Amino acid sequence: MNEIDLKTKIEGLKKAIAEHKDFTGTYESQLKETQKELVDYNKPELAPAQLDAIQEAVEDVVGHFDFDDTDNYQPEFELDYDGKVTLSSINFESYKLIEEIVEKVHNLFKEVPSNEEGEADNS
């Protein structure tokens, strides 16, 4: 091959790569969509009204939770070099909030017996 043939081949390869990049984008979006469908495949289906009810339940609990209650926190104090007591860290005890949210959301649904695979037993 001579120089002109090599330059022509390079341009052709660049053009082929550019064309395939367009296909790659399409395939990547289809792949992501199909992967999401697979993740969602075994999820229970909920109507928009049910999803709204869950959101409202969570918002209600969080909105009415007493974040000012000092029993919800675990502070750790330390003695500073100049003799001052300082708050070195504070942990939020989230179990109470989680329990209230779970209880509120569970109250939105009726639990049904399940089979060995954990699926609802409709027999």
C-alpha cells in the first residue's frame, strides 16, 4: 500500500468508528433500559395511589417526629486541653424513627402468607 491508500483506509476506519459509535449509544441505552426492567421484574407492582400513600406516610412520620427529644441522640464529650468540656460527636439513634416509618407503612397494607420462595401464596 502506498501513502494515499493508507490515508484513505484511515479515513474509512474513522468513519466506520463514528458510525458504530451512534449504534453503540443506542445499544447502551437499550442495555440500561433492559437491565432496569430485569431489576424491576420481581418487584411487587403498586398503583400510583399506593406509592403516594407510602410517600405521605413517610412524610407524616418524619414531619411529626420529635427531633428535639434529646433521648434520640447519643452525645460523646471530651475534655479539651484548656479544661473545657466539648462535644466531640453526636449520634442520632435512628431506630425509633425507622420503627415509626415501618409501622406506618405496614399499616397501609394487608400481609398475606407466603410460600417457600417468599412470594405471596394465593392458593
